[in-house]
Amino acid sequence: MREYLLVLFCTAAVTYLLTGPVRKFAIAAGAMPPVRARDVHREPTPRLGGIAMFGGLCAGILVASQLDNLSKVFSQGTDIRALLSGAGIMWLLGVLDDKWGVDALVKLGGQMIAAGVMVWQGVTVITLPVPGVGPVAVSPTQGMVISVVLVVVMVNAVNFIDGLDGLAGGMVCIAAIAFFLYSYRLWYGYTISDAAPAVLFSVLLIGMCLGFLAHNMHPARIFMGDSGSMMLGLMLAVAAISITGRVDPDLITSELGSQTATVHALVPIYIPLLLPLTVIALPLADLLLAVVRRTWAGQSPFAADKRHLHHRLLQVGHSHSRAVLIMYFWAALIAFGTVAFSVTNTGRTVVLTLAGLCLVGLVVLLTPRFRPRAPRAVQAFVPPRYRRRPVTRPAAAAAAPAAESTELTAESAGRTDSEPMAELSAEDKRLLGGVPKGSSAVTGRGHGNGRGHGER
């Protein structure tokens, strides 16, 4: 575990340190597209954050290759080489899209090429373990098709949720943590060495997300862009594919002693392909809804709009930060709930716990204007909107109108209309200062132009 923590720390540190220079480079290179109608941010923000994330990935792989236990992953297979090849192609495609823009069909073709390169180097689905049947072998063509489809779906699902500050990075980080728990349990719990690449991929993914989130949380100073979101989706897919078909149920049976215990240990994640699909269930649901919605309206499935799940949360009335936290909550609930159900022997407890958490999530989701107040002991560590108002505020608020009225009375001494003027704002006073007094103010025949000093 210490070696994994070291790789995670190095990956996160390099990503964090590179993000600042990358931001300056993106500004100098003009990778700051204007704000579009479907965007949530109000000011142009530099992209190309995927450059820093790719640097963190390379640094993490370099450190892992020098460690005794993790270096075996490099010598026993071609998964690392395939990951770097596919991630490099996807990253380059994303950089081009962030700077100059790439057509949707061209982008889809590039995603399929990146997936094909990884399949050619051995990262492909070999067998599909089906509950009650066992491992079902697939032909090389079928394995290639399944692998390419999985990569494309994952990449676009992550790309679709990259619409709010910190949303994509945080949700991928949650998914990577859940997948790390699953693959680490298979490796060290059941001594399945074929799960080692998936464990390393998950650690690298967590480090990349944590290092970049420090710059990407609201208000974001830089966006990861397609160069980052597509690479994150590809790494999730590679982690799933690298473990699919390599987990032998007989090895787990020998550890547990019975077939019934083996089935329980692997269900509902008996098919490793299902776990990454569950941990990004929300992005996948958003992707499917977007495709159906746009196709039904006669538009291209790749046409951009402002009707994603995170956009709807903002329309309901949630703030930017709360919308992101709500998406985090549901992603973590689905991901860790799936992992917990496979670990514990009391599925009923997990179901009841998940049901209670779902109820809490629904209450928060349906009360967008509710703002809980933090205890006084932690008020210095929470955003201002969650702090309790000082007790002396009502007295100060009552004294403010009196002070304003006194100042206005002194300013308008000698006037017969001082009482009504005391109720007006400073802007209204300036406007009324240029209006002629008396009957001319009613008939409009005064000499003034009816325009105050502050009006343009």
C-alpha cells in the first residue's frame, strides 16, 4: 500500500505543479474560447488542463517503474505500454480540439483509433464471466468490438459531464477510488496477480484528478478541456478491460471454500465490466438521455445543448457548488454501494443503508433554497453563505435607515419634501436633483433636461 500511496502522491504533486504553467501557456496560446450560450461560466477561462494531467500520468508511471513490487506490472504484460499509446493519441486529439476545435465525427474517429491501438497491443476483452454460466469466451473480433465500444462510451460519458467546475474530475476520482477498492481486493485478498494493472491504473487516475481539482474547483482557474476529460474516460475503460476475463472464479473458490461464497463475493460485480459502468452511472445516464433527446428533436447526437443533468440542477435553483456536491453524492452512493454489497455478507444492511441515504439525497435535491447553518466552532472553515448571522445584525439594520434619514434630512435642509426624500436611494436623489420643481415638473416645461448627474 505504501508504494501505491507514493505513486499517488507523485502523480498528484506533478499534476498540481504543472497546472499553473499550463494555464499561462494556454492564455498565451489563445486557448480561451469565448463564452457560449450553453456555458455556465461568465468569463473566458483557459483550457488545455489535460496537458498537466498527462504530465502527472507520465510521472506516476515513471515512479511506479522504479518500485520493486510495482515494476512487475511492466514486465509481465503490455498493459502499461498500451495505456500510454492510447492516452497519448486521445490527449493529442483533445489538445487539437481545445485549441482549434475538431468536428464531432473526426473526434469520434480519433477515439476509435486510440481504442484500436490499445486493442492491437493486447488490451482487449477475452472472456465474459456470466453469473451461473461461468467464463464465456469471445472471438477476437467480438472482443475488439466490445473493447472499442466500451472505450468510446466511457470517453464520451466523462466528456459530457465536464460542464461545471470540478464536476468531471471529482466524479472520475470517486469512480477510480471505488474501482481501486474492487481491484485491490481481488489482487491482495484473493492473490489474483492479473488484477495488478487495474490497481495501478486506478491509483494514477486518483492522483491526476486530485492534483487538478485544486485548480478546477469553483471558481475554476483552468478547465481540463477535452484533452483531459477524454483521457480520463479512456483510463477508466482501460482499467475495466485490463481485468475483464482475467479473473478466474476457481481461484476465489479455492480461497473461500465454496461456490456459493464465490458467487456472493463476485455478485453484483461478477462481471468486471459492470463496475466501471455503475461508478459512472450518472454520466452514462446523461449521455443516453442526451442522445435520445437530440435524436428525437431531429438534431445530431453530438449537438451541444444546455439540458444536461448539471444544467437542470442549476435551473431548479441549486448553486454551482451545491449542484456539484449533489452529483458527487449520487456518484459515490452508487459506486461505493456496489462495492459494499460485494464485500459484506449482510446484503440487507447495505440495502437499508442505501435506501436511507437515497432519502437524504432526495430531500437535498428537492430543497434547492435550503441553506444549513454550520456550528459556530467551524464557521471559519465553511463558505460565508453557510455561516450564522451575527446577533447584533437586526439592531444595526434598524440603525442604518435612521442614519440614512438623518443624513438625508441634513442634506435637504430647507426643503418641504424632506420626508419623502428620506425614503429614496442615493441614485434616485441624483435623478430627482435635476428635475425642475413646482408646476414645471408636472407639465414638463422646465428648463432642466430631466437627467441626473450619474445617468448616462
